[in-house]
Amino acid sequence: MQNKKLTVFIIAGEVSGDVLGARIMSNMTDVDFVGIGGENMQAMGLKSLFPMSDLAVMGAVEVLAHARTLTRRIKQTVDAILKIKPDVILSIDAPGFAKSVIKQIRKCPDGQKLVQAGLKFQHVVAPQVWAWRPGRAKKYAKIFNRLYAFFDFEVPYFTKYGLDTIAVGHPIADGLVGKYKTNKKSDEKIITLVPGSRMSEVKRLMPLMRDVAERLYRNGYMGYKFIIPTVETTADYVRKEVKKWRVTPQLVGASERYDIYAKTYIAIVASGTVSAELAMMHIPTIVVYKMNPITSWLVRQMIRVKWVSLVNILLNRGVLPEFLGTAATSENVLEAVQQLTIPSKRDKMIEELKSADDMWRRSDGGASQLIAQEIKKSV
């Protein structure tokens, strides 16, 4: 590989993957990147094959509804890989899409030639096999050559099946834990609402968040200011919906979200990466989530942990209140908001979030830097 510039075909399927992908790219300036990504990776020079939003679906029913689009995008991606002949395929999250692409490459004659020539399949973000569907670890070992996990405790779940697995720390922690000034003084008490990054979850959570905001206002909490950080995949929908609200929230772009989080009094957010970001910044947070009833039933049959928020799982206790499925009601959220206005309870949550700081990151370098280094060493 010394005489040939490295080519990496990179795939990100949602906002958090796009952010991490951009950071990895910034640590590999001497590499050619092609593939699929959003605004952050495109800002680093990537020309995405198609809009990343085409991959931003979640849940059994939602995937079925987008099956035709996904099938077309899988074929388009496979064709591009066979034409470009990259050295590494690096997928970040979006495991269902990535696995479908890789399976087709491994099956076709031209793809088999690439594998024989040394094409590597690497994936970032280990599936939470310790929480549900442990059989995925064995399946990952059959598909990928290497897995980049966030936490040390995840590694044995995959190495026992022969999958080269490296713990790199949580990538978001690189720029948040111990580095970002939080709880900046503000004349207004900001309630930050984050309904998610996927259209399906946003459509389900926006009515709940609207009701919470309007009821807080009716109950006399006039001093609260509501802000919604938007992402490119759902910004137009959110902008249209908030025009119907009696209490109009301020919308800000994703690039401004950390400044908003730092001034946030209480956050009400969809389960996912954002709850980890807020935990790292020690912001009092309430987690909510709603899914299609069929998807929700399937998840309940398979889940093996008490909580969905990563900080709760890491600390093995319910630091952040979680209201999922039928529990995601305005009454429950409003009660949790009221509790977090009590100074003693608010301070206790902040101290508990601080106690998780050392669990988010590794001491030997940032996650994106470690991933970049390991990719280069692998080819």
C-alpha cells in the first residue's frame, strides 16, 4: 500500500455517524474518501452517492415501508464499490444497510476478486448485544473483518467469535467531557426539545413535546424558553409543525446545538445519541421514546437491560428518567420537569452525571484519531 493512495468507501446512515465520519476523515487527510454521508462529511469533501436521509429509517415496520428505496440504494452502492475498488469499506452505524451491501459484494464474482485482493470490511459502533439479540455478535464476525467498539466491556462479546474488535472510547466524549463549558448563565430558563433525527421518531414525539410546552406555559411557567436543534433530515418537517404550536420554540441548526445544550436548564429528548451528549455535558435530561406498536412489541420481547439511556446502563442505575412507549405521556414528563426544578434533586442528577466522566473515554487518544490510525495499519 505504500505506493498507492488509500481509498476508503465510507458509509454513514444518520447524523451521529455523519459527525463521526467527518472527524475520521479529518484525521486521514492523505486518503481518498468516497461513499455516503451527510452535511458534515460533505463539508470534508465527500460527494455522497445519494442523500443520507434515504438510510435514516429505524424499526421493522419503517424499514418495510422504505424497502423499495433501500433495495435501489443497496444496488447503487454495490455497483459503485465494484467500480471504484476501494481498499476499505468503513460503515458507521447503519448496520442493516452495510451488511446487505457487503453480503452482495461477497457473493458476486467481481466482489470476490476484490476480497481476494485484500478489500477490508470494517464497522464502527458495536451492536448492543449485551442488551438484546446477543446472536448478532456471531453474525458480525462472519461479515466484518474488524469492529470498532466504544467501550472495553463490549470487546469480549465479539472476540470470542474471532472478530478483531478494538475499543476506542465514545467519539462524542472527545469534544465534550472535561472540555466544554456547561451551565452558562442565562436570563432565560431554556427547555431544549430534541424529537430525534429520524422522520419516524420525530413524527411520533413532536405532538408530545408540543403538549408539554403548551401545558408548561398554561401552568404559569412563563420564564421558560423552548429551543429545538434541527437536523437536515427533518428540519423542514419540524419548521412546518412548530408553526401550529401556541408556544413557538426557537429553531437552531445542528451546528449550534452544543452552545444551546450548555445553557439548557432541562432537556427533553428522544432516546439516542443526544442523551449521551447531554450526560457528558452534565445537563439534567428527560428521555422519551415512541415506536410503531409492532416494533415496540418486538423490542420488549428481546430487550435484556433495564434502561435505554447509555449513561444509565454504564452506571447501572436510573440517573436519567426514561418514559418509553405508553409511558411517554405529558403527565409523566411534566412531573419529571417539576422534580428537576427542585435544587437538591437537580444537583444530585448533575453529580451523578459527572461520576460517569471517566467511563466515556480512553486515555490513549480520541476515538476518531484511533480509528483513523487503525484503518491505516490494517491495509
